[in-house]
Amino acid sequence: MVAFGKRVDSKTKQPLFNKEAWKKAKNLLDEILEGFYSDPPGFDFYTFELDKNGQVKKDSYGIALLLSCRGTSHVESVHRQYNTMFRHMSGLEMGDALFRERRHRNNIDVARRRCLNVPEFGHYDTWLIDLLQKLIEQNTGRLLFPNWQNVTDFQDTEESFVTVPLHSQGLQNKLDETVAAMKAADVSWTPKLTADMKFLCEAWGVKLPFLPVNGKDEFRVFSRIMFRADLARFDSEQMAHLWMDPELGDVPIQVQDKFSCVIGDIFYAIDRAKIPVRHEFKKAFKVSMSRAFLEYEPAKLEKVKGKLMERGWTDEEISATMFYNPTFFNRRVES
């Protein structure tokens, strides 16, 4: 910028950098001095771009091309590929396989771009290259691809990718206790699991999969447990424990009866999956009750209250909520 900024174009007679450009350049220089564009210790965000032969690429002037990893272009590109990779018929297990294949191909492509002398195989079946490499080494004592490192030469780790468990050990123990109690009560009991549910059990290391709330009966159980929790300080971990053991939340007998049906035949749920349902429940209930309250129309309030009672909610449950206080409401109406 210092060398060329003051130069004037021969045709337009305009400087390469005008006042506005110099202002932006100054901001850029200030950020450089602050270290915002420096690589952290041990990380290189600027590397030379390599061709398919592993050699540094150069432009028409012979200047080496740099590849920057600081921007979001690579990330956005991956998102677009994910959107086109899936179809409506892709299940959980197929989705897991697609993500694994995509990650494998991306690792190979990155190695070819940024590592020196990585061979070009013309395909992504690197496990075949590993077998061929070992076969030739055993028979001839030499490596077919000296610059290729076999994956089988590395020790396996305990890391997991794509479909991984997110629940706590406390929920794991509670789920094991619940399943054991159900089997003790009925020796012939077996969970009704789909292919996707069985895959989740295997991937998460659980006996029953954790799924979101779904269906009329399940939403009713969710609503009843919500009334026993502090809506202002919602604890997803506590909610999950209450779902597997309603007695902990002082849930009515009706819910306990429904609980065995929900756990046994319909679905199994966890904390994180319930969060969207909780927001919808809280929003819908708050809007209905607040609208009737603010308009000072007891008829509307009683109508909403009646609909809730038709769905099995008791007068005590409605009165206990933070959105409805009959004494305060009547006082506002009389005034």
C-alpha cells in the first residue's frame, strides 16, 4: 500500500488509493498491528496452494498462491453440500453413513491440497490402497506409495463422530434402572423399536433411544410435568428424570398410569429434545391466558379454563400457574 498507494492511473488520472481507501487501509493496518491477522502459536491459517502433483501453485507472474483458512467460504460450501447430500428418504442410519463418507472424502481432498506429494488415486477407497500397500511391502520389502500413511498404522481411539450420546451419566443410570424395573414387572416385555431406534440405541450405548415428544398423549404428560416444575427456571436434566420417574415431581395418579403406556409402547424422550416443545407450550398457554386477563373479560378466561379442564387439567393446576391468579383477576375486574 505504501509503495503503490500514491501512484496515479495514466488514463483516469485518479490515485490508486483515494481518501476513503486510505481510511479503510488504516483500519486494516491497525488490526494487523493488534495481531488480529496473525496465526496463533502452532496453527497456520495461511498455506501455499498445491496442485494435483503436490507442487506449489503459481500465477502467471510466477508468484506463489496462498490459501487462507480464516474466512467462512469453506464452511458455507460444506453447508451447501450437506443440503444437497440428503434426500427425504434418508433415515438416521443412512444420514450417519452419508456424514461419515463426506468427512472421509473431505479429509482426502484437504490432504491432496495442503500436504506435499500426496498421491492421486482417482478414487476415495483408501482402505484398498492400505491393503495393496501392505501386500507389496510384505512381498517385496518396499512401499508402493512412500508418501502415503496407512490408516491401519495408527492406534484406534475412543472418539466418536456424527451420532454421539449427549445425555449425562445420571440419565444413563436412571434409564438403566427404569428398563430393569419394567423387565422385572413383566418378563416378556420388549420395547417396540424401529430400525432407526435400534440404530440410535447402538450409537448411544443405551437400551432405549432418547426421542422428542410427539402425539396428543405425550404432550399431555409433558404439560402435566411442566406444571410441577419452575417455568422461570427450567432444568432440562430434572425434566428428563421426572419423565422417567413421575413420582419425583409429585405428578397425579392419572399421569403415572399413562407413564407406563408412554414408556412401554409409544416413545422415549430426553431433556434436550423437549426444549422446543417447552417453548411452544409456554408461549401458547401464556398468550391465551394473558389475552383474556388483559381484556378484563371473565367469559373468555372461563372459556379457556374450560377447554383446559376438558383436556384433563384440574382447577388446582390452572390456578397454580404464574399466568392465572383468580383473586387478582377478580380484583382488577371489580376496579
